[in-house]
Amino acid sequence: MWMKNEDELVSEVLEGNQSSFELLLRPYRQGLLNMAYRMTGNREEAKEICQEALIKIYKYLYRFEKGKSFKSWIYKITMNSAYDSLRKRKKSEDIIESQKRQAFEGGADPEKQFLNREISTKIESCLQNLSPKEKAVFLLRDGDGFSVEETSKILKCSSLSVRTHLSRARKKIRAQFEQSNLGFRKEVKSEL
Amino acid sequence: MVGKDLSPSKISSITAHLEKCPECQQEYDSYSLALEKTKEWIEEDKLDWVEREWQQAVQEAVKDKESVISPLAPWPFKKAWAFALMGVLAVALTLLLVIKPFFLGEGTAPDSELLSRTRAQLLGSTFQESQQEVIKMTLVLPETGQKIVWFFDKNFELEVKE
């Protein structure tokens, strides 16, 4: 039923109904933004990536094959935009500094800001050693719940490659967890 | 196992092993906790669009009306056009292959004739120069049955032979 609605919305957009485009993308807007955010670690860059992805989705919507997963298709476009952005990005100190500043702008409440900052630091700490591919595989599979096959289609690679990168990513995350002493040992002990 | 990617049979066999092996169980627990915590944090630290920014982003995307190609161009139609074009090309190629011999038959005949003539001339001249030094002509008189034979050299000058 949902697929049918999406296909109808795609048809409406292709017929020139621009308001249907917003309805089509609304369910995925948060997922796309967060995917871009996790890939880059920067809010503003994530929004730019999503903006670029939205333009591409609208421009190439006629290429979408009805009946296939619209979600996978738009994630693929967003992921490509994120890769492009990572390629272009200069790894200068300025960007890292602005990234740190922007990443912690949680809201008006100072306590919430502090919590957000702490969590963001933990996530960054866990994901920092992952290559872009490993990060993408981990976020798609473990973060957004795509299957291995869907992930392989989104990233245009084999299922074997997805499994390999996923395994590597998980190992690195665990190692980073132990290294950072993120309450890991205590929790394991208390659980055991 | 940790990522819940395995088949049910493999999961049950590994679970059976974990029950007996405390080291593997500990390894499994540490993996599970690391991944669960990371997922949890990712969930907690989710961004969302400010409604106004989202609307702006969408407006920016659909700003260019030309971006969406006309309804004639959706992929299935494009596919149909591609197949139609391939069909036309296949028919054209077949026709060309069928008709080609006729055209070539007319077109190449003079060439082949010329070629054979040239070859004959070349062979002839070579033959004349190299082998046909003497030309013999024989006249047979029907009344008497007498034969008269003339021999000529290559310059057509009469030679007298015994």
C-alpha cells in the first residue's frame, strides 16, 4: 500500500505537481539528514549534502523504476553526495574547529547541550577510525536497518564486500570502545 | 551473530556454543554492548530539520521546473524508445545485408571484368614475350588435302622452314 502511494506520488511529481515532491520525501527527511551528518560529522555540511541530494532526486526522478525501493534509491543518491562532499572537503583545522562548534549546538537548554555534546563526542569517538566505506556500511546496516543486499545496492558493491566492511567496522568500534573507556568495562562487568 | 545477520540454524549452533564457553560469551557480550551503545547514542543524537529550513530545501530543489523531464521521458518510455530504436537498427541492418549483394553485383561486375581483362593482358604480354616466339598458320586445301604451313616470328615475319 505504501509502495503504491509512493509510486503515485512519483507519477504526480513527474506530471508537474511539485507539492507531491515534499510529501514523497517527508518520511525520509530525518534519516537522510542524519546519514549525511554521521558521514561528515558536521551539521551544516549535512544540510548542504541533503540539499544537493534533493536537487538530484528531483532532477533524476524520471529514472526511478517504479516498484523498486524508493528509500534505497534516495539513500544511494544521498550517500553519493556525501562521498563527493568528503572528497572535496579540506581537512584543515578551521573545518575541524567549526565542526566541533556546530556539532554541539543542541538547543537553548544548557543541560541538553551538555548531554548532546557528550553523546556526540562518544559517537565521534567510536566512528572516528572508520573509513568512509566502513562508516557507510555500518550506518546503513546497523543504523538504518537496511539488509546486507540493500546496503550493497546502495553502495554499489557486492554483498561480500558489505559483510567484510561491516565486520571490520564493528571490530574497530569495539576496539575504540575499550580504548576510550566509555564506561564499557564497568557495564560489561555489572551485566556479567 | 552480533549484528543478527546469520541464519537461524547458525544462530542456534553459536548460542549452544556460547552457553558452554565463557570466553566466547564474554567476547560476544562486549561486542553486543559496544554496538548497542553506539546505536543507542546515534538514536539519541539524531538531528531533525527545522520546518522552515526543510521547506526551503524542497523549494530550492523544485525551483528549476526544467529539472523534471517531460512526462514523455520517464524511464519506461525511455526504455521503449531504446527498444524501438534497436528494432529499427536491426531491420535496417537486415535490409542492408539482403540488398547489399544486388548492389554489389552491379557495382562490382565492371571491376571484376576489368580486373580479369587486365590480368589476361598482362599474362598475354608475358606469354608473347616469353614463350610465343613463333606463330604457326596451317592451310588445308579441301580438294587435294594438301597442307601448307607458314611460320612467322614474333614480329610476324615469315620464316622458311624445311
